[in-house]
Amino acid sequence: MSLNDYVKFLTQQAVIRMDQPKEERHSKRLEKRADRAPFSSHYFGVIPLGLSLFFRKKRKKRIRKY
């Protein structure tokens, strides 16, 4: 892709975005945010999930003893 094509593409995308109403842009942004994975699993994979399950299991065992 040449520089001219890239500038043309960026210009088209900017015009499309500016033509959309503000509410539509806002609703799309909220939908993207809702679909995104939680921060811990997004950046660190399944390790935080495994640790949370492990500690939750330990906590339940400790509560059952009392």
C-alpha cells in the first residue's frame, strides 16, 4: 500500500466518523467496552483466573471449618 492510498483510506474513515451522530459513536464505544475482556485476564492470561479460583477454594474450606 502506497502512502497516497493510506492517506486516502484515513481521510475516508475520518469523514465516515464525522458523519455519524454523536449518540451513535458513543453507543458503539460503550458496546466495544462491554465486549472487552477484564483487565487482568486481558493482560495476564488465565493466571489471575487460576489464582482466584485457588484462593476462593481455600477460603471456602477455611469457612467450613468454623
